[in-house]
Amino acid sequence: METFFNLIQEVQKKDRCHRCGGCVTFCTAVNYGALELDEDGKPRYADIEKCIECGLCYSICPEIDELEEMTKQRASWSAPLGRVIETTIGRATDTSVREAATDGGVVTALLLHLFETGRIDGAIVTKPTGHFQRHPCLATNAEEIRNGAGFYFDTSHGMKGLSDAYLTYSSIEEFAPMVRQRLRRVALVEGKELDLPGKSVCDTCPTIREGKGQLKKLRRFLQKPNFTPGEPIDKMHCLLAQGILCMGPVTKAGCGGDGVNPRCISARVPCRGCYGPVRHEGNQRLDMLNALASNGIDINSLPESTSMLRFSGGHQLLKPIKEA
């Protein structure tokens, strides 16, 4: 798996970097904080010790084609334009939008429609900050969305500031009111805490498992699993059995809702542990290490283990304040 070091060699040093800031934004949003933007808007290491070499920055770079073949396979893409079912021409019906926008103002019209119907709370647009300079910002009303319309030959640096404000670890109070209300409805049922099933994700996962002891080493989380696009999930072999770190054995089930099947697994992605430990006050990291060891897997083959603390175990790092 290539890392940020490879990204520097293959993109930045070859003058292919567009300074979009996507690599820094994602690294910041998932609370790694290993990267930052320099004065010119180019990515660099902020703290190399925080880099877990997950390869996320490399994979999401638009100049890297690492995921291109997988994307084409999943979408059943064929040359020259993919699977074109039909072609449609559209434009905004609002004259003021068409006058300010480009190519008929379709994107701006869609954003306004989604905002006015309550589907979104805002949209990330750019606003002018100087000659040939624009800056990403969060538009939270219709006027700001309108002001972001149009195509400009300007430079717009990455959205690092937005990833600082909207981290995956942000408290519930930092989210928009509409999102906050929805989360509270999930957390409370008739004034009581939501009673999740006492099963693990593995207990509700329909993938094929063929016994223990076959696997000895693990691969990185972002490596592609083996499956046939279009086939039902119960035809796919267990991701952990394929050597991809999956937190299903130590994560509480229930994320699939009425659909039963775990959400991550349904997307052919290994469980990341967002529903927390199966055991009350359990530590997913320790439980997972024990589960791997009991199955004969070499723990030293783990690419990294920090990500096991992504949704639980952080309390182990907190220390009580000593009273004077």
C-alpha cells in the first residue's frame, strides 16, 4: 500500500499537484492529523509520527488511478464513455441563476432545490478572496449558494479549515440542528436508551466462513477484497478470512437496521467498529487482538492497530484530574 511518501514522489515532485487539499482534509477529518498545507497550499507532513500509513491520502488523490479499475469494474464501465443509458440536457428555470451560473446553472439549481426542501443544511462552495483567488466556504442560506454559482479560472486551496471544524470525533452539539435532532431520535426511544442486540456484527453477517486457522497474516484495511460485482453478499467470503482487518467479531450488531445485514459489509467494506464493543465497557482493540491471536493470526502482521481505537478505547487515554 502506497503512502503519503509515494504521493510526494509521484504527484508533487512531478508538478501534478493541483493543491485541492483533499489528502490533508481527509487526514484531518478522521483525526489522524499527520498532514497539513504549506503556505502555497501544497500538502506536507505536519507530524510524521502520527501517520499510520493507511494509504487514504494516496487513494483519494485525483491524480492517482489506484481505484480506477475497481470503480470501472463495479460500475460495469465500458469504453469509450461507460454505460450510457440516456442523455439529458437541462438548465435552471430561474433566470437569475442562469445569468450568474455556467452551463445552464443546473448544479446551482439542484443545490437550491435540495436546500429549500430541507434535504441539505448547506453546501460547500467557493467565494472570491482576491484577484484570481477563491476560498472554500460553507453556504448555509440560499443567497450564499447563489453567490457561489459560476465557473472561474481562479485558484482555490483545499478545505482544510472545514475538516478542522467538522471532525468525525466532533461532539453532537457541533452538528447542525437538523442532524442533531435525528441523532437524538436514534439515541432515545420513548425516553429510554436504545437497547441494541447483544450480538456481534459477525453474528448477523451472511458472508461465507469456512472455519478457523486458515489465515496467518493480515492485509491493509484499504486493500480490495475478493468478490464478484452484482452477486449477493452471501456469496462473498468473509473479509477477515480474506486477510482484511474487520472489527466485526468485537463490534455490537444493529447498524443494518431493518435490513439486518451490517452496513459496511453490505458495501463490501470491512467493519470499522462504529457501534462500539459487544461487551459493556469492553475495549475493542484488546478484544480484537485476543480474537486474532485465538485464531492463530500473527499479531505482528498487523499493518497498524491504532485504528482499532477509532470508535472506542479512547477513554483509556484519558487521565483523571488529581485533586489538590
